[in-house]
Amino acid sequence: MRKIGVFVCHCGLNIAGTVDVKRVAERCAEIPGVVHSEDYSYMCSDPGQNLIAEAIEEKDLEGIVVAACSPTMHEPTFRAAAEAAGLNPYQVQMANIREQCSWVHPDDEEEATRKAEGIVGAAVEKVRRDEPLVPHEIPITKKAMVVGGGITGMQAALDIADAGYPVILVEREATIGGRMAQLSETFPTLDCASCILTPKMAEVGRHPLIELMAYSEVEEVSGSVGNFRVRVRQKPTYVDWDACMGCMQCQQQCPSEVESEFERGLGTKKAIGVDFPQAIPNRPKIDPEHCAHLRGDFCWLCSRSCPVDAIDYEQEERIVEEEVGAIVLSTGYDMLPQEVLGEYGYGKYPDVIDSMAFERMKSSSGPTGGEIRRPSDGEIPKEVVFIQCAGSRDPDKGQSYCSKICCMYTAKHATLYHHSVPDGQAYIFYTDVRAGGKGYEEFVQRTVEEDNALYLRGRVSRVYPEGDKILVKGVDTLSDENVEIHADLVVLATAVTPRTDAREMARIFNVGTDEHGFLNEAHIKLRPVETTTPGVYVAGAVRGPRDISDAAAEASGAASKVAMLLSREEMETDPLIAEVDEGDCSGCLWCVAACPFDAIEEKYLTRRVGDREVSRRVVEVNVGVCQGCGACTVACRDGAMNLKGYKDEQILAEVESICLIAGSQQ
Amino acid sequence: MKLTRHGLHSEMIEKIERISGEEISKCYQCGKCSAGCPVAQEMGTLPHRVVRHLQLGQDERAFEAEAVWFCTSCHTCESRCPKGFDLSRVMEALRAVLLRRGEAPVRPEDLPAELFAAAPQQAIVSCYRKYVS
Amino acid sequence: MKYGYYPGCTLHQQAEEFDVTTRESARALGIELEELDSWQCCGAVFPLATDAVINLAAPFRALAAAYEAGVELVTVCAGCLNVLRRTNNLVQNDDETRDKLVDFVEEDYAGEGRVHHLLELLRDEVGFESVSERTKRDLNGLRIAPYYGCLLLRPPDEMEFDDAEDPQILENMLAGIGAHPVSYPLRMDCCGAYLPIGELEERRNRAAVAVMRSASAAGAEAIVTSCPLCAHNLEQCAQDVPGAEMLPVLYFSQVLAYALGLDADSCGLEPDGLHAGVCEKIGIGEVK
């Protein structure tokens, strides 16, 4: 019988506060084959790991159980410690008596202790049947893909490319630049957004290692870390971008003018052209919904005006397959739909706008050429009300979280407004001013002291037109007075939200989302840019509201993770994958249908019987692709398919152990 | 104002939470209720401040607030509250405690006879329900 | 389809014109309303204290009676609708309270029934276009300010009557019968409810005055409502609002029934009194 060691962790009081850890260790010592059992305050600490190592060496342990937390965090820690002491790391089993026991039964020590005994006992039965396993080595595709070409994706792509690895940058829109391209100035320095963004865009455009796939979306991903296969759909632009020189004659000639989403409804665009003059790639696309020709009308103006004959009304979408070793997701954010806050009349009254519209107004390339003007009549507003937390910190109708960036950009807006309209007055309704960041609080104070913004502590309940003004009914809880302001312009700091299709994207890349639809990181504090799918990284506002500084920092973080991965020639893959017993396999291929990763293929075994060749169909597992999910083992009718480390006999032994312990406890 | 842990979690505060079915701590004092209250100008104490008194364990100050009687249960506050906090119910709980103590602001015998001829039944029944019992 | 009609106390007393015009409008539109055999006052306000279970007994009884009779309820009084609908929601969702009511009232009812406002039936069942087709009189573009107040709309997640911040049901009905609905900001604000009845202070009902002024400033010639309490408070504004700004207050069903062909007198329209302006504009008496 194999010699097993059990190590019960207190995790301070996290476990020991509820579970009688000493009793668990004592009971485990009674299990046949357990030759060592002890408890310790923090098993993951150096002294804790040393206890494990010493026991392995002194008692020649052939398997250990660490009864502690979930394997997510510390399974690698204990595997490494065991390996250093000479034990195969796959003969280490975590028994989770924290998340699945002490934390969920805080009020019942006896029950929790009994449950812990059951969990640890089962783990002992599993680990005594664990075979030593060795990881497989597979080659790595030394190329990365970045999805989303805003400031985060651009930064990540540039960093990866500068490290010497080729990058494919996939952007849904026809140009990179993202949200930042819409901004006017940036806090806290009031740098012009374009001035710092467009050089980066140009750098991305000309970097020899960056391949830009604009107006494209990822359809499907298969494979795994080191070797992903990605299907990208290149949407038709109806312009041959290779032939086009970017002269934009077409845009000038186009007769169809439509509302521009980029200008947040304040300006128009043509049915062919670019969103803004600094677009990269500097190539136009046709908006088929508004193009007269594509809608069947008699119009060839763009085609006739093109000096290189690049307009192609017949162009169709293309599907491109790419192979990459790592993927960074940086698809950014959206803003709260306008109908959510009906009391503010957003979308109903033209002089109630959102902050992004204010950015466009202040942008020198925007619809008003950088001047702040009321959308209704073009007058310069003299009383401007900014409403923060419009849909943020609002679990009832909006988003429960703080959108993080609004306090700062609203202070910036008030400052820019004062610079533009020195005799105007800005009022800011706030709930709390959250200005944690380098130079941020000082910026807010300058907004108050030098730029004369009046901060009103409270919210606005209703906004409606009165004459040619907008009546804002709010409260100032510091003076305990209700406040009415007859404003010329109202600016709503609407909540930052996940992209509307974020959940669909998360599904494609096999990444989790939080309850709102922001992508989940592997660990919110210590693995912020990794995901639970190895080789897929996240950065920027796709994770949650972020300002440019944080987004850029995360982008570089994700890029360095990618570079670390791609710098290796080969990578080890987890040996905990499916394994087929060819002798038992009947070749029915049910496993092939069950596998979500296309990791199982059929093959034929041939042997000579007398003078005949007999061929028999079986299956084979692709070790580079199998993720060890176990679906095939359940589908297999012959019992021929097993998951290494989780064989049927191991799982049955665990179940039996739990039943026996539960029975003996009654 | 002196604060103690006993004062913050007094039996009366618990009773108000029980009757109203609302957790007082849920309110984060953004003031949107006050900003939109159609009778705020009559209230003396703005509605969000009534909740603040309760958060501070000062239930008597909440009971003294005229706002308790001027609230018309119009639900404007609740329908816009970012936290889904039903202030109308807290006001009703305060009224309920006062009425059950016998501190009704209206005595039916004081109401003018002509009122019964002129006002709709709905108005008189509401008035009784809110101010008498 | 046949519905159980719950008029409520006020429609049997002060607001008879509301009752008559509701019945007549329904008849003209093919909606069969049959008044419940016996019903009590709903209590006028929905009890917000969680322990005030006894106040739910009367509305519970009405709901149970309608269910027993196999009909869905229809009411037009905003107060009744609010109390009945919220009581029904509570009975559906709160087992403990339902059990108490079942024991007390001795009716086995678990919220299976439904409560409709006549306007909802017009919108969802009859359709405003169809209402429009059945009109016999043209309201000649009478500028009417629809007044919702509180009870129809709030709490929005319970009443589910219309968009609480931008309701359109009254507007659409009015447009359908040839009136011109006037938009004004205070159409969803509170009228002051029972405050003036209690006369807590010598204060004027500033809430109702603000509503009246808001409608008047928007160029309306009349206000319509679905709530007798709102109507009363708005009418009482006359003591504080100058005559020029004071608008006649009507129930929505009065203009609806008139458009559908009921005579002005039965509609409670008084050509010589408060409604003189309205009557002149809509040319009382002429049927197409």
C-alpha cells in the first residue's frame, strides 16, 4: 500500500476558526496507508512547505493530500514543493476545506469538521491511486493576436511587437483608435488626446511586425495556449483597400449624409469615408445601410470620383484563418443606453447630452470645431449642469458599480468649459468625488478654486425643458436644500458598461464574465491580466471601468505576459488529459462528438491475421489540444476513455470513501 | 450628538425596519429622493435627512420631522432611487408607530362638515388611513 | 369579453359622471362590464406597513370574488387600480400574508386573477386605432393636458401601467379621439393627495397648483385625469390660481364617451358652467 501524507492547513482562522483541524489530522492518521498526518497554521508559507518536504523525504511518501484552500491559488505551490522534495507533482491532491467547507458553514463547527473529514478522506483515496505523470512538450506558435484596437490594444500590440514577436491586431471598426480617438483633452494634464494618440496609431500602422486587420471580427477560436486557431471575419468595406490611396475624393462626392455614432449624434458623416481624418488605416468604407447605390438607387458618385477605381460594390466578406500562440482581449467599453434614465430626458431633449458628446464638442476636429454650443440652437451655454453617477452606483436601474472615470472627466469638462466660456458657470452634482490617482485630487481642487466650478453634493431627480432653458431639480445635501438650476446645457456622466456583445465574445474565447458582462481575470489582485484560459489575456476597460493610464499599464502587463510565453521554444502541457485504452475502444466515435475542443480523431489499427490484414477503428487523443474536461470519459460506452488523474476507479473510490465516512458518522 | 453602538441599533430602529421591510443602511444618502419630492417644500426636514436620523439612531428626531406627515406616498422617490430603497415605506412605518402611540395629527371630529359633502370618498378614506388610524 | 367592473366608492358618489361615461364608453367599444355583486371600499391607499394585513382584507375580498365569478376585474379609479393591483401582486408573491388573508377572509385565492384599467384594455385589447374608428364626434383638436399623477404609474415595477417617466397611454387615447394631447412636465407629479384634507397646516396645496400652472402654461384648454382625488385637488386650485390659468378638469372617460357619441349632458359636460370653453370648442350637440 502506498504511503500517504496528510497536511491540514489552519489558514489562520479561515479554516481553524470553524473546523477542528487537529481532529481532522488525527482522524486521517487512522486511515490505512496514511503514515503521516499533521496540521499547521499556514501550509503555503515557507515553514509550511518545509514541513511537507521533510515528511516526503523522511517517510518516502508516495502521495500527499494538502487540506487547505481551493486549488486555484496554491495547487501550483504545493506541487512545486513536492517536486523539489522528490515526489511527482501529480501525486499531490488538494482537499478544499476552506471555500467548500469552513467558509460556507461558519456557524456549525461539528458539521464543518465532519464534512472536512469526509473531504480529506476522499482525497486520500484519490491520491493513493494517482500515477506519476509527466507533462507533454509541444511547440509554440510565436505570434500573438490582439483583439480590439483602442489605446489598450494598440499599446499591447506595440509592446509585443517591440519584443520581437509578430502581432495581428483585429479591430471591429474601420479604424483603430477606439474611444480615445473621440476624446478632446485628457486628465490630469490636459494633454490633447489626439496629440498623444495619433502618433501611436501611426506607429501601429507602420510597425513591420504588426498586421492590422481592421473592420474584422473574430468568429471562432479553437486550439489552446501556444497554438490557437482563430477564424476572423473581414467585413466588406466595398473599397479595395490595397488599391485605394486614401485621397477621400469619394467621401467628398458622396451625397448621403447620416448621423454619426462617432460624433455621438452631434454631427454627420457620409455613407462612404472615414470617421475622422487621422484614421488608421486611412481607408474609407461604405456604410451599406445608407449608401444610395447599395440600397438600389442610381448613384455612382464615389465610384466615378475614385482615381484608382477602388470602389467595389460587389465586395463580399472574407473568412481568414490565423494561428497564434497567445491572445490579448482589449475590446473596451460602451456607455449606458440612453433610455435607462427617463427622468433626465436623455435622448428626448437635445440640450441634454452625455459626456462623450461633450468630448466631441470640445474636440477641435469635432462637429462644432471645438466650441461648446447648445445642440438645439447653437448658442454658447452660460449655465452648464454636469450630473455625475448617471446610472452608476445604481443597482436598481443602472449599474451597481462606480464607473471610476466620471469624477475626473467631469472635473476636466468643467475646467475646459471655464477655459472656453470664462463668464459661464459650471455646476457639478456629485455623490462622492473619487479622485484617487497621481495628480487627480489636485486637479479637482484646481477645478473648484481656479475654474470656478460649483460642486453640489447630491443627485438630480428630474430634468425638463422650461422655456428655452432646461430646469434641473437637484439637491445639495450639504446645505440640506433642494436646488433648481435653469441650465442651458446638461451633461450626463453616463455609466461605463460592458460592450453589448461582451458575453458572446467571452464565450468565443472561453473566458468568464462577471455579473455585468465585464471579462473576468484569473485573480483580481495577483493575476489581473491573465484569464482562467491559459494563453488568453485581458487588458483595459474590457475588465471594468478604467482610465487611460490604467488601461495602458494593463496593456503593457498583458504584453509582457505574452512575451514571456512566446519567448519559450516549447511549452509543457498539463498531463491531466484524456487517455484511451485502445484495447477496449470499439471505435464508436461518441467521444469525438462529445469533445468540445476537437481533440479526438479516429485512427485505424492494422494487424495481420494469417495472410489477411485486419483493420480496426479506434480513437486517438491530441495531447496538444485536449483540455482535460472529461466529457469524452462520460460519453465512452466501453469505459475505454479515462482522464489521467481522474480515472473512474479514483472517482468511485472517493465516492465510496465519502459514503463510508458519512455512514460511520451517523 | 452622542453616538453609541446601542443607540445605532436600538429596538426602535429595528422596529421601523421590521414594519417598513426596508434596511435603513441600504440608503447611501445621495439625496435623489429629496431632489424629486413634490412636497419637499412643505417638509421642513428633507426626506433623505429623515433616513439619516435613523441611520444615526436618532429615531425621535425622525418622528418629530413634519416630513413624516407630509409624505403623500407618491413613490417618486422610490421609483428613481438608485438603491431601490422604498422611502415611502419608511415614512409609513414612522407614521404607523406614531398612530399606534395615539399621536394622530388629525381628529375626525375636527374635520369640517362641508368637507364630507365636497371631497371625494377616496380622499376622506385616504386621509383617515394616513392620519387617523 | 365580459369583465367584472369595480367602480369604487367615489364613482358611486361624487364622481358619478366618471362611472356613467366609463360604462357608456365600454359599451360603445364592445367591452361588457358587469359590476361585481358585492364589493367594499378598497381602502383608497395601499398599506405600506408590512404588518397592516387587515387593510388588505377588502381588496383581497374583491379580487377573490371576481376570480370566483370567473371574470377579470376592470376599474378606472387610479386609487382602486393601485390598491387592487398591488394587493394582487402581494398575494401572488408573499405566502405568509396570503395565508393570513385566506384564513381571515375565508376565500381561497392565490392571486390568479387580473386587474385591468379600462385604458389598458383600449390599448392592448381593443387598440386605439379601433377606438378611433368608432368615434362619432370629432373633438376638434381640443388641447388636452393628460394628467397621470402617481397612482397609475408608481411603483413602476408593480403597476406596469406605462413608462413611469414618459407615459403615452393617455396621449395616444386622446390623439385617437381627435383631441390634441399637450405635453407638460408635471404630468406625472403628485397632486398633494390627501394633504389638503387633513389640513395639517394652513398651507395651500402648492403641489396641485404647480401641476395646474404647468398644464396651463403648455397651452392646454382642459386637463383629464383618471383619479377623483387628483380631480378634486386640481379643482380646488381655483382659490389660488387666477381664472385665466385655471383649466376645467375632466375624467378621461368624459371626453372618450363624448367622442363615442354620448350626449353632453350624460357626459357631465356643462356648456353653461365650468366647461363652457371646452364645449364651445368641441361644438356640443353635433353628432356626425
